[in-house]
Amino acid sequence: MIYPFLPLRDFILLPFQEANLFFGRRNSIKGIEYAVDKGSIIVVSCQKDPNINNPKIENIFTKSVTAKIKQVIKLIDGTYKVSIEGLKPFDITNLFDNDFYSVEGEVINETYDWGKDKVEIEALMRNVISNFQIYTKINGKINIEDVINIISKGDPYQLCYGIAAKVNFKISDKQSILEANQITEKLSHVYSALASEIDILEIEKKIKDQVKNNISKNQKEIYLNEQLNAIHNELGFKSDPKSDLIEFEKRLKALILPPEAKNRVEAELKKLKNMHPFSGETSIIRNYLEWIADIPWNQYTEEEENLTKVEEILNKDHYGLEKVKDRIIEYLAVRILSKSTNSPILCLVGPPGVGKTSLGKSIANSLNRKFVRISLGGVKDEAEIRGHRRTYLGALPGKIIQGMKRAGSSNPVFLLDEIDKLSSDYRGDPTSALLEVLDPEQNNTFNDHYLGMDYDLSKVLFISTANTLDSIPYPLRDRMEIIKIEGYTEYEKVEIAKNYLIPELQKNSGLINNIKVLLPDKTILEIIRNYTREAGVRNLKREIEKILRKIAKDFLKKNIQPEEDIHLDEENIEKYLGVKKFKYQTSDKISKVGVTNGLAWTQSGGDILSIEVSVMKGQGNLYITGKLGEIMQESAKTALSYVRTRSDILGFVDDFYKLLDFHIHVPEGATPKDGPSAGITIATSIISALTSFPVSGNYAMTGEITLRGDILPIGGLKEKLLAAKRFGIKNIIIPEENIKDLKEISDNIKETLIIKPVKHMDELFFEVFDISESLKETINNKLQNNLSQRKLARLIMKDYQKIPLVNN
């Protein structure tokens, strides 16, 4: 049979189902007119793809439904509203597209064997009805009369199609129900689809209940807050959020913001106005805007431009430190002449207690700038520098922006203390975050994660402090101007104590108006030598403070009369400070075999290390003890290799090292030691132990050694010379390339020292060994002979290279 055909989009008409459908395609309208005119039934089927306008047979579901047109209404826009009723399933075999769509196929009369499948069909029907009742109870949108009408029908086909028509099944589920050939299969499909819809409805209901509870909670909070405001008004308290917001808006509009920040503030302020004043999001936005309002935007303190006055303030606050003071004066001079406002990035490197942190305050004071300090020691989270993003609960800006808020000025002196103590972990690397902060080319657009906008740091004078440069990554170190602050001499410490420490501590202890405490230079020197061991003056300050505390206690106990002068000298100093902590000039200056004084640099200044070497019968083993680092162990191996190259000069057999074991030890084994500058000291001790030549105890040395005996330059020369002077050692061996560094060391350090620069290890044979002149002459002859042999060998090799290798 051939019938008119109507293709449907996203809708499946089922048998026994009535529906109102709209048609606008020309072929469909023609088919409707034909069916109405001829009184014919029609066939309807759903398209597989609703976007196809002219479907072919492969674009439709071939299992369709015959239907009867009950009413047609032509609308104003030309479309037809058609009321139709599904009749029976229909199998389409052909689709024709002439003036209208038509199909050829067969009407299917659905039947079932009630006697054979009665039990199974009845069980399935009960399950379907049970699920349908559960669905209608949860859904609550299906009319109870329709429910009763559907479940009261005894025909299983009508039950399946009735439920499928009322429940919002998927297109695929409805088509599966229609295409099922057996009634048991149809009932199973309906049961499964109902179970799936029930699960979805239960989840939807759970979500709605949660949302409803949250809304109820917020409404309760709003209601209670409104009641609280009413109580405050009755008590006379002013609590008008709107007036407060108006004042806050005026405050924000008064800020001189860059365009990006201004747009962000306006957007956030607009959002804040549209929110209820007591919602959670309101407080987050308000805190954000409060931070923006509190940060200084283009607020500058007027900088001091009198160079003489700046220099006077710096000299008043700190003794010495000429390099740093000169750099600040130079910066100010350039800024005055060029009108440039960009500030330098300085890094003060030196041992503890030399005044790096206090110098930052002094610089701020001299320039008439605000001062702010943050400690970076132990910081290992990048967010502490850049801040947390606002998505996190309790988010805050980083330490840089927090410091700017405390400063209240856009051009403060910003001290980054202990920058060498930064570390990193899984949360990020804060040193990488500081790259932008300390780069003059980038810090005018520093972006804090919390603010989410650029902030200008180019006018800030950043000063960082560190004890050593080794732990600072090179990219960060490269962005800073390094100024090394070396340890103080004894003379400098005495001057600092007299002119700075003692007046300040007397004032702080309350003695200045009651008792006059007299500390002569000799007494201060006694404290420095016997109670402190440092490059700076921090412990010296503590010891003086200890003296003044004891005097204050005696004064209050009436052991000291008012206005009585207290004279402290070398005799009575132990009464206040106890027994001496250190022994001055501990070097015994006795010549010893296998023991050499080495000069070392530490974070607290210079020190003397006695390097000991013992030689025993053995099998060529090398033992190294004293908790030496990897570099120092390599220096020991290099020194031994050099000594082996000098076996003929020193009178050793060629394989002497195979018959001996060498033990190199540096005392104070609990203290870690490392660095390459002990190379010549180790080599000297090895030669002394092998030859039994005593090494003079009045010598100390420093220098890195190569396999060929060349002596390379070292660092920390001033601290090492101070250590030698403190130990009373006068003769100092240094690398020749360090002569240039002597120019920067004050004369009062060098005047009591005899400094001998050396270029090669061979030169030490005539300096440090306590041997006769005749033996020195013998060694010198051997060295000269060895040098002549090397020159001759080079000449022979040169001539050998001229000989043709191939005969023509």
C-alpha cells in the first residue's frame, strides 16, 4: 500500500497517541492537503538527522506509524497545525518524492499469545506499572487521571505506548520500543527506560534540595542581618551599608590609577553595588578593593637633594662602608642631573654583624624616603612573593605588595633581607618570582597574582642583603649590583664601639643620666680580642650590653652610688664578662714537620686552619679527614699529584707513593670545611712530611694549586689577613694575581704584615721551610736543571716536528 508521508523532526508518534504537530515544508503541506482531500490515513516517522530538509529513505526510521488526521489549522505564517492520532506500526519499504512525500510498505497488526506468555507478560506489566507510579510520584507533573487511565488498561501494547507517550524518554528509547517485535521485548524496554529516568529524577531532586537549602540559609542570614541592623538603629548605632559604600566609592575615585587598574576597579565596584551587602562574595570583592585603595598609587615622598646633608647622615649612622655610601651619593647625583626616577638594585654582601640591615634604614633616612623591610629567610613558596590568586580562600597579595602598603609611598627604600636564604619546593621557586621584581626593565609592570594588574615598582630603591653569593642563582645575581662589605679591623671595631655602640647602649640601659661608664680603647680591644670572634660587631654589642646590664643591676641594689664613674680596664673586665672565651694569638709559631698554617674564609670572617699530614708505610692510599668538602678533597689530590711531579728534585724514588700511605687531616673535625684555596697549604704539608723539612710557624698561606704547580687567585683576602693579624702571624703567602686586591685593603691591616706574592709552588721551597741555605741552594740547582731539561725537550720536539714524515 502507498500512503502520504510526513517526516518529523525530533519527535516520534506512537500508536494510540494524540499530538498537535506543526508542518512548514512544502512537500509535507501538500501531503496533508492530499490526505484531507482523499480522507486517507498518513504515515509519520522521525528523521535520523533533524537538519536534513529533503530526507531520503536512509535518513528516516523505517519503523513508523500510521496516523489519522483529526484537525488541520492553517496559521498566518503559512504553516499548518495538525492534530493527529497514531494508529498502528508501519514498515516502510520505499519513499517517493513527487509533489508530496509518499511511502510504500505494510501495516503491522500487533498481537500476542496470552495463553503461552501470560505469566511473563503479567510480571513485566506489574513491574512497568510499579516503576511508572514511582516515576509519576517523583516527577509530579503527570495528571493523576492520565496515570489511572494508562495503568487501568489491560492491553500490554496500550500500556507500553501510553507510558512511552507520557514519559520524557529519549528518541532512541521510544524508537526501540516501537521497533520491538515481541510484547515482552517492548515491556522490557519500557521498564529499563523508566528505571533510568527514575535515577535521573532522584539525582535532580537531590541537587534541587541542596540548592533550596543553600538559598534558605542565605535568606536566613539576610533576614537576621536586617534584624541586627534594626536593633543597631534602635540603640543609636549608625549602620548604613549604602552610605558606607558611597564613601568607599569616593575614596576609590580619588586614587590616581593607571587605565588598566581604573577599569578593573570600576568593574569590581559595579559588581559590588549589585550584590547584597551581607553575601559572602561581597566581602571578597570589598577586601580586594580595600587592598587597591590602601596601596600607594603615584604617591611619592620628596627626596633629599643636598648631597652634603645625605653624606653627613650616612657618616653619622655608620662608620666606614665607603663603597656603599659613595654608591648612594652617585645615584643621587645622577638623579638630580638627569631627572631620572628609576632606582638602582643593590645587593650588600658580607658576613653577619657588619651593618647591612641597619645601613638600609640609614639610606632611607638620608634620602628622606620611607623604609620597609621583609625577611626572605626560609621563604620557599612563590605565592609569598607574587601573592595568591583570588580563587583561593583567604587569598592575600605577596610580600612585595604588602610591603608597599606598609610603606605608604611609591618610592620607599625596600630592604630584601637574607636573599641568599631563599629556598624552593613543590609550591614553586620564589627566586624566579623575584626576577621580575629586581629587573629595572620589567619591574614597572610587576603583576601580583592577587591584584591581577600591573603595579609600578621602578621608583622603589631595592636593597638586598646576603652573607654569601654562592646560594643566589646567577639570573637573580645578574640583576643586582653587588657591593661587598668586608669584615671590620680591630681598629674599626674600637671606633664603632666608642662612637656608635656604647652611646646607644648607655641610653637604652638608662644609665646615661645616672652613671658614667668609662670604657677606654684598651678595654674595648680586650673585649674584641678575648670575648668575640667575628667579622662584624654583633657579639661585641652583646658583650657591652651585658656589662651595662650588670652595672644597672648593681646601681639599683645600691652597690654603686649615683653619679659615680665606673672605670673598666683589663683587670676588672672579667668581673662583668666572666672568663675569657678566646685566646688571642693562639699560634705558637713553632716550626713543625707536616703542619702548615692555612688562611680560610668563613661567613663570620677569616680564620686560621692548621693542615696536618702524616706519612706511613702502606700501599699508596690517601686518607682525608676533618669533614672536608668535595672541592677541598680535590685540592688534596691535586697537591699530591704535584708533589709526585717533583720527586726527582726532592730526592724521592719514582714510585715512592706506592710504598706509603698519606693521611691529611684538618682539626676541628665537627666543622664542615670546603674551598680550593687550601691547595698550596696541603702541598706544603705533604712535602714537609715526606722530607722532614719543618714548616715555619710564623707563616700562613692561601692559594689554589694546579697540577703544574701554578698558584691561582683566591677570594676573601681582607678577612684572611685580619685572621693572620689576630693570630699574630706576620708572614703571609698569597697568589701573585691577588696583588691588585691589596690596594683596597687599609694600611692599618697591612702595616704589621709581610705579604709575599708567589706565582708558582716551587717558590715556597725558599720561603716557608726551615732549612739551611746550602740545602736551599741544592734545591734551586735541581729546579734550574729541571727547567733546562724541559726547555731542551721543547726544542727537540720543535725540531722533530720539522722532519718530514714521508720520503718523496
